[in-house]
Amino acid sequence: MTDRSFNTDLNDRLKGSAIMTISLKTRVTAVGPEVADLAEGGVVILFADGSPSELAEVSVLHAIESEPAADAPAVGATISIGTLDATITSVGSSAWQKVLDIGHVVISFNGAGSTDRPGEICASEVDTQTLVAQLQTGTSIIIRA
């Protein structure tokens, strides 16, 4: 791709959009052996590198690439896992504080307008086979508005 075509493509993607605010940018470092089963049910558990082994089995371990935003993402923000995008539909009362403190959050791709647990973020439903396929070491996870 030439510089000119890259710039044109980038401009086309940004055309008409407001300035993007990134709430979280992180990269998957490991995927626990039980993650696929949970993801098939629409649930992803993120935990920062260094979590206890019993939690690592069910978690997507990650390394934060840039300091998370101080404020929680708003309903309507986008969460991207690799090439898969979903829209945040609700944020639990302590979910973002857990991200800031220990890099942990439960993301439920159920489209719910309210969370069942205070440490949960709900997002629009997604194709769970695609979700499982995106949960690989090296995949970027970005929450942006």
C-alpha cells in the first residue's frame, strides 16, 4: 500500500467521526484453557498478567499498552477484540475501578441494559465463534468512544 492510498483509507475511516477517545488499549498475552468454553457462552474474563493460576485458567491474560482512562467508558462506546466490534450496553458500578486497580473485568456479550454484577461490563451480542477465534495471543483489545 502506498502512503497516498494508506492516507486515503485512513481518511475514509475517520470521515465524519469525532475525535476518538481510547479508554483501554491492551494486548492478549495468554489464553487460559477454559476461555473458549466461557466465550462460547458470550463471557470473557480479562485479567492482567500475573494473576493467580486458578484465575488464569478461565481468563484472557493481558498487558496494558497505554494507561487506561480515569473515567469508565460510556454506554455506546465500542469494544474491539481483534477484528470483532461490539457496543457497550452497561457498565457495573465497580467494573472500571477493577480495570484500573488490577486489570480485571468480566465482559458479557449479552446486550443487557444493566449488569448482574458490579464488576461487569455488558456489550452487544456477537457471533461467539468469531469471538473465540479472536482470543489469541497478540490480539489487541481496545475500548474507545
